[in-house]
Amino acid sequence: MSDNNRNAAIDFDFDDWAEYFAGIGEPTYRAGQMCSWLWKRGVFDAASMTDFGKSLRERISSSLDFSHPEIARVEQSRDGTEKFLMLLHDGATVETAMLRQGDRLTACISTQVGCPIGCPFCATGSDGFVRNLTRGEIAGQFAVMESHAGREINNVVFMGMGEPFLNTEEVLNAVRFLNSPKMRGLGIRHITISTAGVVPGIKSLTESGLGVRLAVSLHAADDDLRDELVPCNSNYPLRELMSALRDYQRTTGDRVTIEYALFKDRNDSIERARELVRLLHGLHAYINLIPANDNDGGYERSEPERALRFQSVLKSAGFESEIRVERGGEIIAACGQLRRASSDITLEQKAAIPSARREKILPASRVTSSSSDRRGDKTKGRVTRGAGLGKEHTEDERKDLKERKKFDRFAKHPQRTFGQRHDKHEKQAEGARGETREKTAKISGEGFAGAPRPYQSARDSHGKNPTRRSQGDQKPGRSFAGSSSALKPRGRSGGGNSRRRTGRG
């Protein structure tokens, strides 16, 4: 149970609930019922928990605080990513995101209000640090998003606001909340914690035995450069960090994900790639190359060609690597862009907003006012294709959107970068079509009425029991006048007669 608020229902685990119900004279199976309401159904109102009697519901409501993260605002991008501004019980706010990939959903949740690390390229730390989140507030973001989605969320990544391993105890307990079969029951291999390299937290995760996947925001393989990009490196330099990662891998046997944001002329050169290869030597790692986002920190996104060259060095050294396709960029929900927005929601406003609120907001880049001017009120506010480059954008914004689309195109189809347009496959396909046409013409010219139609196999036409053709009452297996010996059917009758003639000869 959290020490921050011992009456906060959202911070109770299964054992806490069993103890609570035993203390008020209720059977312990009530703990399972309560955990099901909170973590599997996403219901945080005791009055709605209908398998409790009315008097019990009233007693629970009066003795416990069911405050939980509430959705104050939702923004959605074209790629299906949704960004949530969530309001906490004390008026603080955090941003989280839900990403769609095919039919799978991934929740990106926050662990702190703000972030104390202060990476210069990250918007989260620019507002400073306020406080740690409790275990219930962390796991509650997942439950609220799942309730909003109306379906199960498949994965969760602790990659939102804050450094998870500066709030290690609450983060690991939030993992247990989500993983416990008595609570949410999410598979442990579907949970990933991302850290900037806080070594004590990595050691705690190793010792916990939870089996959670680990990702490390590295961004540089040199201490001097990493001191600039990730300030906590001065406390936990690369030598200590790599030692902790190797201990983690020896203990768990799990692969480590290395996150590496590419910044133009800072860390994207061939030599920087070779440094990374040398640093990671002997570590089973998957390297995720991230298109950096411009957050007014003076760091520009690396060009696609340089990113591909960087990746080729890693792959040549035997490392698995991928250039991440950016999601949520147009609603400022991509990597390093989540931030708190306490000025948007006040405590007074909280009381006026119902808990079931759902304010859907389209990004300005998706709505064009000119469409309503041209077509009347019927199309006012309609999402239009290509509106992301409309006149309402500045030249810099248009250039940025074009560059992001270009980068995504390179990341999805890197082979096209060097002019390989799959001509070879097209020529092969055309050659096969031409060969088929020639065979068909030859068969037709020799008068074989049983020439195969496009959807028939050769066995259907020339096998043991071909079907009747359009030659009246011709029997199956007989060759027709004018047909070549190479095309004679080899049925029982034809084949047998041929063998007898050969024998007489």
C-alpha cells in the first residue's frame, strides 16, 4: 500500500484488499471482486459495483478514496496514435499515449510528473520535476486507457514522462499490479521499462526476478558526448552502465533494447556507429534508431541517408537494428515530446468535469477552414487528405512535415533509396506471361481442342482422366487429328495401345 495516501483505493494490491475486507467482517473473496472491477473492467466508482450490497458499497465509498487518473483531453493523429492529458487527484497532470500497430495496441505510460534528468533534446524535462507517481497512478493510466479503448491493450511501455528508475519501488509495484493474475493479468513479456541509464534501478530490476523487458536510452557511445545528451551519465558513466547491463543479461538471459536518437552532425556519423559497435561488443542487443524530434533544444533530425549508413554499420557488425517509424508526431506525442500541462486544468475545473468526460480534439493540421469556404457548411471541420501541408502552416512547419514523411518512407523501404525498383521481378513476371502466351498460341495452332484454360492445371488437361471437351462425343484419352505427339493425352487407352504397338513392332 502506498505511503502517500493510505486511503487511496487505487494503490491497494490484492493482499491489501483481502486485509481491508477482513477488517470490516467481509469474506476475503471480496478482494477478487474488487480487483476485477478496478483492473479488468476499469470501474473506479464503488456505487457501480453491483455484486456488492448497497450497504457495503456505501461503506466502501465513505471509507476509501477512489480517485484515479482521469482523461481531461484526447488528441488523435492520422496514424491512429492517441495522446491523453490525464488529471491526477491533486490537480497535477501527465501526458500518456496509445499507439496502434495493425490490430495491436500499446500503452506508453508515465512514472513521474515532469522529469529530473533534463536531457536537452527532450520536452518532458523542460517543465521541471514535480513529484513521483504512486503505483496506482502509474498502473491506473493503463486501466483508464483500456477503458477508453473499449478493448484489451496488448502491451505497455514505461516510456512516457519521467525516469522510471528514479521511482523504482513504485514502478516495480505497478508492474506487479498489471502482471498479477488476480489484478490485470497482463503477460510479463508484454511489459517494457525504459531507462536513461540509472544503474541502481537496473540492478533492482535484475534482482526482482520479474522478467520485464529492458530498454536503455543510450544516444551516445562516448562519455563526453553522453554527458551532454544524457546528463545522468555524469553519475552513471558508460563503464558502470555496461557492467550493469551485462549483469542483467547474465541473470535473466534477456536481450536488451538500445534506443539511439539520431541528431544531425552530433551522433550520426560512421565513426559514431563504430564506437557504438565497440561499446556493445559481447552484449545481445537490439538497436532501435529513433528519428529525433525538434523540441527547440537546438538538435536537428539526422538526414535519412545518414541514418541508413549508420544502420548499415550496425548490421554489418551483426547487430539487429531498425529505424523506428515515427508515430504521433503531428499531435506532439512522439518520442521526447510528452510533457505536463498543469496550466490547462485547474483544481476548480476538475470539479466541473464529469469523470466520464471524453473531449475528442483533432490536431489543427487535420482541419482546414478553406474547405468549408469552398463547399459550404456541410464540410466544415472535415478531415481532408493532405491538409497537413495547408496554408495555415508556416514554411518551417511544412518543411518539417515533408521531412518526417520522407524519413518514414526511407525507413519503410530502405532498398528504394539506392534506385532498386524491383525491375528484376517485373521482368521475370513479364517473361513468364509471355511464355504462357506462346504456349497457348502453339496449342491453338496445332488444333488441340483440349488446350487448358487459364484456371486449369496441366494435369486436368493431360492427366489420366481429362474431362470432355467441345469435340462432340470424343472419348477421353483419345488424341485429336492434327495434334502433335508431344501433346497426346496419356490416359489408359492411349498409353496402353501405344505399348501394344511397340511390342508388335
